[in-house]
Amino acid sequence: EPVDLAPLGAGLAAISIVGPGLAIGILAGMSASAISRNPDAAPQIRSVAVLMAAFAEGLGIIALVVALALVFVG
């Protein structure tokens, strides 16, 4: 009898959301450190940090969509 591995794949895809969370945390800490060292560069640092956070969050959303697709389609 075949075993349905879609829930396992969905669980692994859902765990991959941890990566973007860690990335955003590291990004926030490093950008705060950079701004504290050079307050004059705060606007440039902030704009790059927001852009990188958006990229990391996009990867998290893609992982969540893949997990949900595996659960409901698979």
C-alpha cells in the first residue's frame, strides 16, 4: 500500500520559514549596529535593510505557499 508523504513534505517546507526569520533578525541587529556607528548613513542603511527584509520575507511566503500546496493539492 503506498504511503502518502505529502504531509511530511509540507512539514519540511513549513520548517523552512525559520530561515527568513533568522535572516531578518540578523539583518535588524547588524543594521542597528551600523546606524549606531555611523548615524549620518542611517537613511541609506535603512533603505537597504528594508529591501533585504522584503526579499527574506518573500522567501518565507514562497515556502509557506509550497507547504500549503503540498497539503491541499498533494
